[in-house]
Amino acid sequence: SAIHHWLRLEFLVLTLLVTVVAMNVYIGLLGELYSKAVQKKNRLYNHYLASTSYRFISRSIGIRVCSCGFFRHETETRPDGLLWFAYEKEDLVDLSADDD
């Protein structure tokens, strides 16, 4: 029947149209998020390094405490137990990024 043919055609056209519009919105959103991440790339990278280092240090201290010092490894440390942290500000801070 003719009405079923037109309903199928309308369904096909609207399905393709909605799919293309949704894909374009997704691409635009992804592009915007990517550009914000590029502006904050140094901050994101250093946050990743800091959180990974914190997890590693926490685990090594936790293993040492839980094993009563049995798994102790020798590292070069200061007698007062402090660590020295030095950085280049240009490498660490995103100077062109807007603070959100």
C-alpha cells in the first residue's frame, strides 16, 4: 500500500536526520572538551604524576607497615625524611589557560 511506503520512507529519512544531528552535536562537544584539555595539558599531566606518585608512596609505606619492615628497600633519603621538589614554572603551569 502507498501509505506504508511513505511511512517507511519518512521513518528512514527522520532516522538518518536525527542520527546525523546527534553525531554533529557529539563531535562539537568532543571538540570543545578537547580544546579545553589542550589548554590545561600541563596541569592535567602533573596532576596525574602527583596522584600516581602518591599512590606508589602510600602503597610502599603500607606494605612496609603491614610487613613490620620486612620488605624494606634501601633508597637515598635525607636523615630528616624530607624530599626535595624543584620544578620549572613554565613546564608545570599552563600560563595561557583560563581558570574555570
